[in-house]
Amino acid sequence: MHLKQIIEEKRAWRAHMARVKALPEDYQLVYREIQKYIFKAGPVEPNASIDLLAEIVQLFWEGAAAGRTVLEVTGDDVAAFCDALID
């Protein structure tokens, strides 16, 4: 991996996390738990996990914009929500 690629990936990750931090607090809390779960039980390739997390953030943004609670977006069983996304 080249230094330039590493720097670009770090920039992308920081931008991703800035989007997470701009979400409502309840969405941030659930995102952090999902992130832990995905990194432990998710796709083997790191880029696949990051892509999945980016999709979740987009889904959360849409839910927050629509005035829905985070559990209305994920359902009451957040682990089942994650498993469905991984499959």
C-alpha cells in the first residue's frame, strides 16, 4: 500500500466519521454499536466493512431527515439488522 493511498483512506475515514458526528445523538450511539459489531462479525475484507458502514450512515441520514427514530430505522433488534446487512 502506498503512502498516498493510506493518506487518502484516512481522509475518507475522517469525512465518514464527521458525517456520523453530525447525526442526532441516538443515531450516533447505535452507529457505534453497529460499527463494533460489523468489525467483529462483518465481512472479512476491511473495505467491504467500510462500504457497509457508509451505507448505514446514509440510511441513518435519510431516517433522521424523515424524523424517524433510530429504532424505527433499524428495528428493535439491532444485531438482527446488522446480520441482515452482512448477508
